[in-house]
Amino acid sequence: MENKELTHKKLSIADMNRISKDEFKTTDKMPLILVLDNVRSLNNIGAMFRTSDAFLVESIYLCGISSPPPSPEIHKTALGAEDVVDWKYFEDTHNAVDKLKQMGYIVYSIEQVENSIKLDKIQLDKNFKYAVIMGNEVKGVQQSVVDISDGCIEIPQFGTKHSLNVSVTAGLVIWDFFKKLKL
């Protein structure tokens, strides 16, 4: 077996050729809105802003106790993504869902429920717009919000725990949607 030496030099920020904040604002976004239903951790919120920046999420809707920027705690994990990703605040998640439906979005709660669709099985159409609702770290998505959603998506899990951290869940869902809608 031939031993070839490969180099794996870490890329600098300049090597990565990232777009500027101004370019981000005008870049074609993925037709996905992330809805945070009473997410309490500012670090989780910041992490979701950062993931939303990475995969060109259209907007984040912060609802209920989900604190909007500016915040040092959000910035700690968002690292400035909170300044470029569009966001709106709603006192009540139901109002956010109603608005999304009026704008023609298909709305999914990310929740473990009867008859949920497994994330790896969901079929998405590039001609439609989507919203996904992430729930509170302890209680998940409110049942009344699940009830007005168009459906529920569940991430298959195989270990002993019954759930994932909400920002990890958002990352998995956003990446799956990005692969199906943008690649």
C-alpha cells in the first residue's frame, strides 16, 4: 500500500471566501423560517442564529420568553450572526404561526408526537416555503402550537435519552432542509 503524505493546512478566514454582512442581506435565502417557541437559553438562541447564518435561513421568529438580540449571552454563541440574520419577535407563538400560514408557509413543529414524520423521510418541494418550530428546552413545543401546525417532524434517536438539545436539533433540521431545498 502506497503511503501518500497529505497536507491538511487549516484554512484562514480569507481562504474560506465568506460573504460580507452586506452581501448576506441580499443573498438568496433558503425558504425556511425558524420559529422559537419559548426557548429560554440565550446560548441556545445564539447558536441557532449562528446555524441560521451558515445555511442562509430566511428569518428567525422569537416567541414568548425567547429573548431577542441584542444580548451579550446571545452574542457569545452567535458571534455576530444576530446582526445579519433577519428576526422578528412575537409575544405569542400562535400569532407567529397564523402570520406564517397567511404568507403561505407550510409549518412543522419539531416534536415527538403520534404520526410524526421522521426527518430522514420528509419530502420537501423547492416550490414551497417552510417554517419549523423549535420548543422550550424542558416542555418542547406547546401542544396548542402542535395542534395548529401542518405536521410534526421527529428526529430518529437510538440511545437512552429521549431528546436532543434544542440548538442541536435546530442544526440537524436546518442542515437537512438545506440539503433538500438548496443543494
